[in-house]
Amino acid sequence: MARPFLLYTLRIAQALMWLALLSAGVLTLELAGRTYDVANAQEAEVRLRLDTFRPNLFRVWHDTQAGFEDGQQGRARTQRGPLPALPPTAGFELAADPHAPLLRYREPSAGKRAGLLALGALDDSLSVAGLVFLAGSSWLLLGLLREVASGRPFTAANGRRLLRLALLLFGLNLWHYVAYILVWALVPAYHVAELAQPLSHYVRLNTDELVPGFEVGFILLIIAAVYQQGVALSQEAELVI
């Protein structure tokens, strides 16, 4: 009973991976069309999603420092409320939203607008990094599932696929830092009185919730190393026999 259930599960998983690959292809075409629209838009308005409670780079360090300061004071600091809505003065507008405030401003450069879209900074669900993660992870997992379904789960090829998946996660997490530095360069340094840093330092990319963190990459790296070692030992045992 368990084996048919496992086979059905593998088939469903393969179908989902094929669907994810197809979605990646469709979204790539959609991103290309969206890039054209953004670059040739007449209004040239940019909408960026913000998280104004902590900067977008070195968030772990920021949270650690805040916890250390709270410990020194012996009490939790008073949480700042959401930023007030600001009218379109000084070239930008801040739309009030407790969860995801929006920064709006006019960007005359078509290249900068297209760059912000590609980075995933616009109030949009598309980004190059997100498509790379969706297509790359789906392709690697599909290859792994196909070998498992054929009755050959423990192969050197599957070990390499797990390693490449771990490296993909490492690469995309490192890219986050580069992407945020590019956002700092592309977005004007608008300031509000309630924040110590420019608003560009609080822009959120839409890949933050999509791409797993470094810790998942480390786990996959360990599994890949154990997997490859097991494959090597099984091959040695076959040679001995």
C-alpha cells in the first residue's frame, strides 16, 4: 500500500515541478512585457514598498543591537507607530499604511524604472531573482524526482543537484545585498523626520519572502555532502562485491 502511495506522490510532485517551470516561462514573458510598459510609461510614477521599522541591509545586526540596548535599559523600547501620510511635497509622497507604506515619486529615467522592476523593488510581484529561483529550483528538483521515480534515488547526479540547489540559494541570498546597494543608488535620498536614514534604506524587495535564507542553503549543503558520500560508499561496496 505504501509503494503505490509513494509513486502517486512522486507523480504529483513532478507535475507540480513542471507547472512551476511553465509558470516561470510565462512570468518571464510577463516580466519582459512589464519592463517595456514601465520603461515607456507616460506618468513615470514609481511605487516602492517600505518597511520603516528596520533598514533593509544588515537587519540581523540591527535587531541584535536593538535587543542589546533594551537589555541595558532594562525595558523594551517604545515602538514607533506607522509613519504619517505625507503629501507630494519635495518631489515624493508617502502613503500611510501600517503594514506596508508606499513611497511614490516621479522617476524620469526609463532605465532606472526598469532597473527597479528587475530588482523586485517596485510594488509588483515580478523580479529577475524570483524567476531565477523559481526556474532553477524547479528544474533541479524535477531531475531529482525523475530519478527517484525510476528507482534510482541514490546517484551522483542527484547529489550534484542538491549541491547546485544549495549554491543557488547561497547565490541569491548574496545577491540580496548587491540588489539593495543598487536600490540605494537608484532611489533618490528622500528623508523624513522620523527616520535616521534615507527612505531608500527601507525599501523592501519582493524576493525577501520568496527566497529561503542562508540556513536552508547550509542544510541542503550538508545533505548534499552526506548524499554524495553515501553514493561513493555504495559504489565502492559494489566494486568489492
